[in-house]
Amino acid sequence: MTDCCVFVHVGAGNHDSKKYFQYKTAMTKACMLAMDLLLEKKTAHEAVALAIKTLEDNPVTNAGVGSNLTRNGLVQCDASIMRSQDLAFGAVGAVSGIQNPILAAEKIMINESLGQQSLGLICPMILVGNGAKNWAKQNGIKCTEDPNYHIT
């Protein structure tokens, strides 16, 4: 018996009822992968990040690949994550070209929880746009220069 559970959703917006089983399959896979990590005694934030990454990689969802387009025909993703025990938080917003925005948000959260950096600087909690993408590149998060990477 476990004392944990995982819930996910496939993104906001209108959903095609003909894709019900695709949505269900995507959510089931994300939940199962996250539960596997939890059962291996990994952290909750690692499980959350993997679940969201799995959804971001699936074109049927409105996250990452397959996201809705802006009025200008671009994909701009948002992702955030928070850890309850210490209230550490990380987020990216309006980003294009970060393959998995949740991984950037997770890395921001981890860095933010380390506290002050050199010269008394505080790590950011939220990064947006090109600044978020540049930070992600500098911190080993996979990025792409292909403006159509997330478009399906």
C-alpha cells in the first residue's frame, strides 16, 4: 500500500471528444511514471517534473509540443513547480524554444532554494521570454532554435 497519489490534466482549453483515449493514455503514462519514481523513494518534485515532461512531450496535450498558438502563430509555454516543505518555487513564462519548460522551472526552483549567491544576489524564482531561454541554455536545459519545434 502506498501513501501517495498523482493527478494530472492534459491542459486547458477545448478537448476533442474523439481524442478521449489519447488523452487518457497520455495522463495514465504520466501518472504511472511519476508513481514509479515515488515508489523508488525519489522526491515529489522529481515525480512532478517527470509527469509534466511526459505531457509536454506528447502532442495531444496543450503543454510543450502541441501547445496552442498565440495570435502571432507562436508557441509560448509556461511552467511552474513548488515544493511544499520549504515553499521553494520556480517558473518560466512566455518561453519559446525550451524543449521542456517544466525542467527549466524545476532547475530555477532548486537554484532558488539554495539561497543567496555571490555578491549577495538572490536567485530568480520566475524567468520569462528570451531571458528564460538564455538562462535555460546556460544551465544545461535542452533548447531549440527551431521556431516550429512545439507546433504540431
